[in-house]
Amino acid sequence: MGKYRIVGARPKDASKDLNAQFKVYEHQIRDGKPVWAPIGWKTIYDISAWLAAGNQVHTGKVEGTTMHHGDAVELELRIAHNGTNYKLGDMPAA
């Protein structure tokens, strides 16, 4: 299971939240030692795939060579428009 930390966020297109990008570090072993390595800016789709595969994704903050760990990240499905007649919470389970 992989371990990832989101340490930054930026909008790629101000009109669409799904286009946001997230600066991510990955826990790796280099020369036999654990390190948090930057792997660049990733999309919500990358993060969703990591979570679906069972990886650990948390927020974090880098100070010097230290990674401070934050809270677990989760994704939520929601309706884009609040005025809909077919609310997810009101749908039958069957």
C-alpha cells in the first residue's frame, strides 16, 4: 500500500473545481532509508485512483526535511446543482 501526502493545491481552471491540481509527496525507500519524495502536481483523478486502490492519502506540510502529517483525505460524490428533484440521499437502496 502506498503512502501519499498532499502539501499544496492550485486551481488549473477557475471555472471548474475538478481541474484543481495538488502537490503530492510519495513515501519511498531510497538507499535503504525512508524518504518523502515530491512527485509533482497531480489531479483529483490521480488521488481518486490511489484511494480506490487502498493507498493512504493524507494532507501534510513539509518543513525542511520533515514531513508533518495531517488528516486523511476522502472524496465525496455530490450533485452539481442543489435544485434537483432527484437527491442522492432520497434515492431507494434497491
